[in-house]
Amino acid sequence: MKKSQEIIGLPVFSIIDGAKIGQVKDLVINPEEGKVDFILVGNSSWYEGAKVLPFKDVVGIGEHAVTTESQSMLLSVDESEDAKNLLSRNIQIKGTRVLTNKGNLIGVISEFEVDGDTGKLARLEYKTAQDEMKLEVIEAEDVLTYGSEVVVVREKGFEYAKKVVQPEDISRDEDQETVSEGAAFFKERQKVFLLGKKVIQDIKDGKGEVLIPEGTVVTEEVIALAEANDRFVELSQCVK
């Protein structure tokens, strides 16, 4: 098993050419199958010129490099409809909130592990809502949905950020409103946690321009800038 942080940043080498052909910038998740379908190589922005390596064409993921047979395995985003569709959905695992199927928010995902042979997501680590310094683990088999805003998991006796009372006669609309309020509550906790942290890598906007430079100290203005550019989740996972 490999943690995402052990893969992202590795150089990508062509076996035939014996040469470096890029660097892993991100992992592209297929949320329906719960696995990595592509490795983003070269540039992490979603604009023309970005390259993807289908995970099926990965020969190996080692301690020092990712290997593939040849440079011809790399595709531009425009050459792969599957990659383009997945990238447009922008499924980011790290920094995403964890919601149980009973409507309880229990934490924020800080890391995930991948099977290096199949690309399957094996387990998720999350910071608990009650104590951001405490880490818990969710097995992939307990994940119901990998969403763009939350990861939904089976409720199995987790400690919750906020208990949600749901009487038997509660209406569907009221239930949704309660969950939404819980989500808003948890996001506010996230913002408090981020204040004063330092950004550990450049955060770019949709055009690939640096929005928040590495080394920036997070303030309320920085959080507002990230939210305005739909980069709050990315900010959450790029601070220390």
C-alpha cells in the first residue's frame, strides 16, 4: 500500500528510454469504482497541455519513482474523455469532510492509501472533529460515496463532531436542513483550525495562475480568497 503523499511528487520514468518524462502532480480518482484511474503528470492545473498516465499503464510505484513502459503511454487530457470527465468533477479526497449515512459529520480526511498494483483506495485517514490532532482510519469497504463535498461512510460507532437528533417523524426536508446546518458548523470549525497555519505549496486558480503562494500565513482574507475561487478544500489540505 502507498499513501498519496508517497506517490505525489515522484518522478515518472520511461523504462524503454531510461529517461524522466515528468513528475506526479496528483491522483485522479474514479469515485464510482473507488480507485485511481489516472496519474496527473507534469502540471496540476486543468488546462491544455496537462498530461495523464492511465493507471493500467503504470509498471510500478517504488520508493523513488513511478515507472511506465514508454513516454507514449502519456496522454494529453484532450486525448482521453474519461480523464477529462473525471478531472472536471474535481473529486479531491484529502481535505474533504466525512459524513456518516446517519447524517453525522465526524472529521476531515488528511490522507488515503492506494493499492500500488490495482489503484484501489484501501483506507482513509481523517482528523476527528473533536480533536484535529487525533487521527482515525476508515476502511474503503465502509465508504458509500466519494463526493465532491463530502465522503459518506457507514456509521459504525464513530465519535461525532455534532450529534444530530432525528426523530422518526422528521420530514425529508427537515433532515436535509439539519445535515446542511451540520456541514456549515463543521466548515466554521475548519476555518478556525486553518487560521495561522502556513501554506506548504502554491495554490493555483482555474487558469493555472498562483492564487495563494507557498509560505503564506492563512488569515481570514486568505480563506475568503480561496472560497471565492473554489479552492477551500485545496487550502485545507495544503497547510502545516
